[in-house]
Amino acid sequence: MASVSVRSLVKRFGADAAAVNGVSFTVREGEFVTLLGPSGCGKTTTLRCIAGLEVPEGGEILIGDELLTSAGRGVCLPPEQRRLGMVFQSYAVWPHMTVFENVAYGLRAQSVARAEVGERVTKALELVGLSGLQDRNATKLSGGQQQRVAVARALVYNPRVLLFDEPLSNLDAKLREQMRLELTRLVRELGITSIYVTHDQAEAMVMSDRIIVMHEGRIQQEGVPQAIYDEPASRFVADFIGVTNLLEGTAAGRGGEGGVWVEVPEAGARLLCGRRAEGVEPGERVTVSIRPEHISIEGAPAGPNRVEGTLTEAIYLGQSWDCRVRVKDVSLRVQAQGEVSLRPGQRVALGVLPRRCVLLRG
């Protein structure tokens, strides 16, 4: 195991704006960290710089105390000297080779002794659940099994760090969910420091010890999954992670328990907001983020954040209802739980606790 340190990383492609612009973060030994963001945010470029597949124009990268990359000192170790394992989006299996030969290929290229190759490949295949399939043609395997071959090929080098570049994006939804759990279990058991790149929020939430949200080449927020979801640091993070209602308003003064009153004209409402309310001044323009599942419908308790509206949509999803409620000039998305009777056109009461209303500034 080893830690990873990325310091003030900058990577440009031609005269365009920097794909990665001053990115800094640290991954502790044995930690599973996900770089999450939309296409073009710089997450894959950051991963490729760590792997040595891209040469940055600025910053440094260290594994433990070993300097791998330093633009200022002219240091950039080639990928094969970094002792990193990488799993790509494509399975990249050799179609003319067996499962064993695919996993053994890199070791043989390094002239590793035959007995050691056999031992290490066998162990890697056991770890990913492919024992007994070593003589099968790799392309005759299912998509999930081919992805396991790719993981075994990364593990067989005994890497200090594992890098994953959207490895599950080619799998169908059910298999992707299964592989999330298998990969998470595997890296936890092995204790290998891992950096995972994805645009899939569910993957990031399920698999990560910590999430780093990126946008336009910069880090927007980093933290444990629950903190990223419950307390987004910006409008972008709130909107990108899961589903939320974003309401524009003006701070109108302090309320109880450290909250801030916010006037929301489009909803004809005055909301008491208790999250990220520190330092907000009266008259300041703010955005209120409220998750659909945090809004109660029908039996809404009396309180400061109770409003009435008209139900315009109610879609039954089995465990919940996905609803749209018109409150003055705004349509709120609400997730209603349990056995409730809902029909479009009915008047409903909505309520939300102040601690579920997150204030976003700027």
C-alpha cells in the first residue's frame, strides 16, 4: 500500500483552456477515492497523469515519498516504472489468447520466471473469481468475466495503487450493480489504495471512502459520500449529485437554531434554512437546495416551512411516488414514501425541516 499526493496539477492540450487546472488532493494508504464529474471535467486526464500516460505542464505527483512527476524539476517516470495497476473502460483482452495468457502477458514480457508467472496468475484469477476458466478463450467470456480478467491483469503486478477509468460503463445495469459490490469488496479485502474515475453518481456513492467532485478542470468539493450529498458546497454539486430542487431567494435575517430566513418569491414562501447558513447576510442573494425525499407530502407537520400546492404528476415507482407539485410559479419534485393516495389535481400540503434546506451562495 501507498498514499498518493497530487499537488497543483496542470495539464493543457494545445492552446485550449487547461483540462486540469491546479488540482490538489491526497489519497491515504488503503483509501478508495473517486474522481466524479461530467464528461470533460478533467477526471480522466488527472488519472492518466498519475499513471504516467500524460505529461503535465505543472505540479507534482508522489506515491508515498517517491516523486513520480514534477514539471518544475523535469521529472516524469514512464508508466512501467510506477508500479501502478490500471483498469480501463474497454476490457482490452487479447482475442487470440486464453484467460491465463491474457493475465500472464505482461509478466512474460518482463521475463518473470515461468513458475512465478503461474503462481501469480493463479492467485490473481482466484481473487477475481475466475478459477477454473484459465484455459478459456478470453473473448468467449461474458462482459462481467472479461472485466474481471482486466482487473486480474492489473493485480498480477502486485501494484502499490490501483487506477480505474470508468471500468463498468460497458456493462448492463444489473451486472454493473453486481460488479460495483464485487470490486468494492475486493479492494477492501486487499487494502490497496485505489483511485476510481466515473460520471456515475451511484457508483461513487456506493464504492467510495471519499468523493472528489470535479468541474471544468477544478475540484468543486471533496468529502465522504454522505457529506457530498447532504451538504453540497455549490449549485453545481447540488445539481450534479442526485436530484434536487433549486430555489432562488434573498436572505431575510437570522432564524432559530442558527438558521437563516429566505424569501422565495417564485414559490410565495418564506423558508427557514439550517444548512450552510454561516456568514449569510440579510439581503444576500442565495439558492436553496432541497432534496425531493426530504419533502413530506400530505401529513406535512405544522412548522415554518409548510406550503400548499397542486399535485400535477404522480408516478408510482413501487417503493415510492415521484411527484410534481406546483407551488405558485415553481414546480417542486417530491418523493412520497409509503402507501399514500395521490391523484393529479388535488391540493396538497408540503413540509420540509430547516436542517434539510441547504443554502448555496454565489
